[in-house]
Amino acid sequence: MSNRTVRIKVKTMTAWRQRIRPEQLRELSLVVLIAAALLIFGWQIENFLSARTFNRIATSVAIVGMVAIGQTLVVLTRNIDLSVGSIVGFTAYFVGSQLAANNAMGAPVAVALAVAVGGLMGLINGLIVAYGRVPAIITTLGTLAIYRMLLINYANARTVTVDSLPSWVVDFSRQTLLSIGDFAVRPLMVVTLATVVVFQFVLGYTVFGRRLYAIGSNPEAARFAGLPAQRLVLIAFTLCGMLAGLAGFLFLARFGTITAVAGQGIELESVAAVVVGGVNTFGGSGTALGALLGAFLIDLLGQGLLRWLGISEFWRDALLGLLILLAVASDAVILGWLRQLWQRGAEVNHGR
Amino acid sequence: MGANLRRLVSWEGFLLGILVLVIIVNTSRAPAYLSLTNQINLFQLSIEKIIVALVMTFVIINGEIDLSVASVMGLAACMIAVLFESGVPLPLAILAALIAGVCCGAFNGLWVAYVGLPSLAVTLAGMIGYRGVARILIEDRSIGGFPAWFTALGQQPLLGPFPLSLILFAVLFALAIIILQFSGIGRIIYVIGNNAAVARYSGIDTPRLKLGVFVASGLIAAMAGVLLAARLGAVRGNTAEGFELDIITMVLLGGVSIFGGVGNLVGVGLAILVILNLRNGMSLLNVTGNVQTGVIGVLLILSVLLPNLVQMARERLQRRTTQRKEVQVETETSASS
């Protein structure tokens, strides 16, 4: 490519460079990927584009998506929370057993309890990471085991059953708020969507949100700029715990029957959603919407590929692993290349 | 502080103190605790994990992490089981499992070393993906019925009272100490972990060495998977699931920094002894497996938190004394003027 063509290309890029950031391009590419997957599956699989498929995916994405939003906040600050699966399990069981013991407890109290318990566990993670200066992966690998141990001891081999819960809990997940044709809008999905909207706004337009990006993309510069990095990390972990607690309540509402192994593996699913959703594991870039789209894409590909290729459920994990790798690789290679173009554009602008 | 005193309060000294304490408590509760058979048994129960912990030490000192080891162990175990079931001779199946381990390690290593992806993300994908391949192979079955010589190799003593896996561990431990602490390669591994940029500028082929470390990690994990299959006598899709927590805990408790470049195998060896004896002691007290894992989790966090707190307290103390000195100097100068 001659120097001249590069110059021209760069010039055309500078026009829309100012309007679109690489992260937004990432979200756009996710939407395109999802649309392509829907088209291919709809064309190849009979009855794939039905309300049933949509409802099934929406319900299962609601819980992982909620956890993934919290995970995004933590990953943005260059940390990771591997204890979220245990937090989801603990809050689901704890709130479930409280509701079983006291059927008169209302919905607001139950939700508040779930969020508070989750928030407390997140706060502990955050204190150890931010003020104890223990790397997040060590801290949350430890609390993953500790919170699960608390749950197993608390549960003592008993199970929360659907019959013991007040009827509104189970109704909550089955209710249809609004139906367009056969497409049902369920409360679980609405709660998660509302949370995404809130955090998309918080991350993009509030001081707190922008500071999270700042300490993630360059911790040293953020410190020199006087940002309270420790407090911000603490808040990110606490919010992550609160959202995991809320997800625990959704888990209880969806399944009704809770054992001591509830929520196991959600930590990996949430990290997968975040990574596929374009949140950089080195911190500093990514959005809540991206994480939700990532969770949606994973679930869609899982369901679609299994039915399309006629392969068994056992292929799921192998495909998920491959998908995560592809996402990370494309993130590093393509975005790295794009950022270079962006930077070159900026230099050309600067030179004029 | 004298050099001897400093050595005593070092991390290894701390681990040694805990180890002695645990052994004293355990021996007072069960007199047969220190007998050779119990000690061999105690090693035997987690031998596969401690073998992998040796190579994990290399990975972490090199500044990376390998979350996929437990899945590689499971994959290797499933491979020999499935191949054996379909009529392949067992030695050939073992060879295939080891090759699979090398492939997994090389796959991780290529992405990390040559593409430059973070090892945390790559091996997380590997952890899910390799386990997925194992599930495709074995589905929801449980395969056993291995020939007697194979299970005997995993369960019976081979040389005197020592079983094969323990002998292998001893040989590997010696080998690992020679390579990591006394050879040029070992020094280079530390340099890369400390500062990869400096290593690259001084002409070290960083990517090749990183690839080598990941391949070794895959190979050793596969070998541990074979040993696990031999000891258990039956293999399922979730064999070795969750082992990475214990393995990484052993290494980090041994004083190896998660950021690379710091730590040694003596510390890891002591940490292994502490964890094995602690778990065995808790079993003697009828503490269940989950609580044991929880206690190990607490230990993992404390192993990093406590030194940090001590250092922070020391820094604060130092700051206060320097401040006081400054005040003194100021008052002196103002008095003289």
C-alpha cells in the first residue's frame, strides 16, 4: 500500500473516528454477530426463530447477565471476581430458607436481604483486595471456597423446595408482563435489562464510572491524578457482590429448588460473558451492555450450534472454551490494529 | 537485623514454624501420626496435585498462570480410559494421553507467548475447553476395569514402601530444584518473571522459553492425570475438577508471588507439607472436605494478607519516626537561630 492511499484512508477514518470509539465498534460487531447467528440458525434449523427459543434464552441469560454486569465493574478496574458463583448460591439458599421459614416476608424485604448479603460478601472481597493489597485472583479464589463452605455448613445437606416458598416467588419468574404475539416479556429479563441500562449510564456518564475506566487503563496515572483508587475498587467489588446477590434472588425465583451446589460455575460463565462482550481483562475498556450481549451470544451459539450440528450437550463446554479464546484473540488482534489506525488518525490531525 | 534472624523470620521460617505446630498437634491427637505408613498415605492422597504444583511454580515465577491444569489432568485420564475401552493397548493409550497433554500445553503457550494474549484468559478458555473435550470423549459414563498392573502401579508400593507416584514426585522435585535454582534456564525464568522487557532486550528468546514452560505444564499435568486414573481405578467426566485451586494455593502459600519473579521451590515444598499435614489433621478431627477447602482458602488469603499488613504497619511506623525526627531537627534549628 502506498503512502498516499494510507493518507487517504486515514483521512476518511478521522471523520468518523470522532464519533465512534473502538469499544462502541465492539458492541456493534457483537450485534452483527448475533444477527448473523440468528439468520443462519433461522435458515438452517426448523422452528428456531420461535418465541420458545427466545423465551428460553432470555430467561437463562437474565441470571448470568446480571452477574456479568457486576463482573464488568470489577474487570474494568483490572481485577477479577471468581467468588460470584458462591455468592449467587449463598444468597439464593439463604433468602430461600428465610422465605420458607417466614412465608409472610414481602418481596421488597426479600430482595433487599439478597442484595445486602451479596453486598456484604463483595465488601469483604473489596476490603481484602483494595486495602489489604492482596491480588484479586488470590482473594476471590479463596473466598470462592470460603463462601461455598459457609453455604454447605449453613445448608447442612437440606434443600429449599418450591412448596416451602411463598407462591409469589415462583410466580415472579413465570409471569408474563407483556406479550407480543408469543414473545413473552418476563420479569427476570426486565430486571436485568433495567440494571444494564442503569450501569450503562453510570459507566458512561458519571464521574464514578469514568474514574473506574481511569484506574483500570492506567493505575499509576490515576493515582497521580489524585483518584481514590482504593475506595473505587472497594465500591466496584461491593457493587459486584450486590448484583450477584440480586442474581441469587433471580436464581431462587427461576428454580425454586435450591441445594448447596447452587450457582456453581457461574463465575466462569460470567467471566466468559465479559470477555466475549469485549471487556478487556487488562482493565480500562468495556461496557455493561457489551457484557450482556456477550452472555446472549454465548447462550445463542450454545443452543443453536447444538441443534444445528445435531451434536450432544457434551460439546457445550468445548465450544464455549473455543469461543472465549476466539473472543480474546480477536479483541487483542483486531482492536490493537484499530487503535493503531485511530492513533495514526490522531497524529495526522495533530500534524495539520 | 542480623542475617540469621532475618532468615528465621523469612517466609520459609514462618512455614516451618506452622508445619512443626501442625505436626505436634496432630501427633498429640494420634500417636501413629508420624509413622511411615501414615506419612506415605498422606502424600499418596494428594500426590497428583503436588506433582502439578511443582511445574505450576515454574509457570507462576515466569509471570504467567495456568488455570487449565486440572482440565488437562481430567482430559488425560479420560483419554486413556476411552482408548483402553475401545481396545487400544494401555501403554499406547498412556502415550496418547501424554501427547494430548503436550498439545494442550503447546496450544496455551502459543497464544500466550507468540500472540501475546493474557495467560489468565487463555488458560481460562483452556480450563473450560479441555474439560469440554474430556466430556465429549467420556460423556456421562464412568470407565474402570483397568488391568491389574495399572491399578497396582497407582495403589501398591513399588520400591520398598514407596509407590511409583511418590518416587516420581521425589525425582521431579530434585530435577525441578536443579533446573529452577541452579541452572541458567532457571535464572532466565526468574528474569522473565521479574521484567519481561529487560529479558527481551538482553537477547533472551522469551517466547520460546514461555512456550517451553507451558508445554512442560501440560505434559506434567497429563502425567498426573494418568497417575490419578491408576490410583482411582475409574474415570469420570469430572475427574480432577477443581484441583487448580489447591495447586495454585500450594504454590502461592509457598511464597511465590502471583506477579512473577519471586519465590523458590523450598518454600513450595514446605507449603505442600503444611497443607498435606493440615488436611490430614483436620480429617483426624472429622472435619469434612468442604470445610477443609474453606480453611485452605483462608490460609491462601492470609498468606498474602499478613505480610502486607506487617509491611504496611512497618511503613507507618517508619513514617512516624521520620516525622518526629524532622520535628526535632526543626526545633533544634529554630533554637540555634
